[in-house]
Amino acid sequence: MYRPPYTRVDDPALCWEIVDAHPFATLVSILDGEPFATHLPVIRHEEVLEMHVARPNPHAELGGQRATVLFQGPNAYVSPTWYGRPAEHVPTWNYVAVHVAGRVELLDEAESAAAMDRLVERFEATWTVAPPVRSQLARAVQGLRLVPDRVEAKLKLSQNREEADVRRVAEGLRRTEPALATWMRRV
């Protein structure tokens, strides 16, 4: 990911905070020489990422290969009209993003079931399907574990602008994307 110094975040705790807050991600690998992507929920468990794909998905065969998981935090359009001199600026986009790269491991059936349980527990109090159906579902998916060796974040939040313009952009974003305005105040 291209990260000019003013947008670069290398603090692991902050990166994991973003990952945990935005679990719907994109798994990207190279398949037959081309980038291949799957959009899926991903949760962090004991400093690894867990996810699952349908068995027919080519990512179900990703074991031992490298991949990157892209997490997209809040993001929004930034109008040049928010700047003190709008005619001197172009439209842009502010955003929060994290890339986690590493080697993928295939989970066995029991590990896949446990990973699915953790996913459900994260978003619901308990499973709402009967145990036989859960077992059938676990066999229909392939659990994946990505062991990270690189975690990097980019927070593009108008840091390269004059302070007055940053305040105006934050005010504009409070109306259109409050979560991004919160990140601007935080950074």
C-alpha cells in the first residue's frame, strides 16, 4: 500500500483496533497469475486472522500460500468547497485502511467449526441452528487462518493540509461521515 509518511501508521495496537472494528474485509491472493479477491467476515483470534470460504471458492485451496487481507475503515468524499481556497484544490477521499499480509493455513474440520463458533459469538449471543445443521455447515466451508508477518495501516485524514482546512474538512465530515471526523480529531 502506498503510504506517504504523514499517513503511515505502524502502531500494532492501532492497526488491530481498526481490524477489530471493521471485520468485513477482502482476502486477496494470486490465482493463475492474476489477483483474486473474496469479500468475507474476518475475525482476529490470538494474533491470527480467521475466516472461512465456501469449499468451491478457489481460496479454499490457499493453504501454504501468501495472501493479504484488506480492512476498510470509515471513508468519505472530501469536497474542495470545504477548503479556504476551493479553486486551488481537487476533490479527494479521506479514509482509514489496514492491510494484513502473511501465509495462509487451512483449518481442519474441528478448527473450522471452532472458528465459525467464534465468528457467531462475536456477532450473536449464540447459534440459532441445531447442532446437526452446524456440523453440515462446517463441512460446507473451508476455514482459513492467516498468520500475519506484515500489518500496515494508512490514515489519510487531510494531514497534508493547513490547520484551518483540516478543521473545515473535519466539520464537513461531521455532517457526512461522523466516524471519519472522529478519526480526524483523534489523529
